[in-house]
Amino acid sequence: MDEELFERQLSELLVEIQKYPAVGREKATVATTGVEHKQEKLKGNITHLQNSHLRLAIKYLTFDLEATKRENRMLRRLLEEGM
């Protein structure tokens, strides 16, 4: 598309937009604001989910570490009793 055609189509589009009443444009602005609000809420939910996942992973690793320590103590006792 050459520049002249682009400019002409852009001008036509601007004319068409101006035909719509201002109320319609305000509704479009409100709709855009609603979408932005939903995007922010979704970002917050994703962050919360990531934090929850990290907390769960830390709890699991802590549990696994404690279980490994218990098993090591038990095996040491068995070794000491066997000697």
C-alpha cells in the first residue's frame, strides 16, 4: 500500500469516526477502561497464583528435608546398633 492510499483511507476512517455521536465514543472509552481493569485484576490473580505456588513448593521442600533428616537419624541408629 502506497503512502497516498494509506493517507486517503485514514482520512475516510477519521470522517466515519466523527459521524458517530459523542455518547458512542464515551461508551467505547468506558468499555476500554473496563478491559484495562479486568487486565489489571487478571495480572493480580496471576501474581497471587505464582506466590501461592512458591509457598506450596517451599512447604513441600521443608517437609521433604525434615523427612530426610528423620530417615538419616533412623539409619544412623541402625548402623550404630549393628556394630
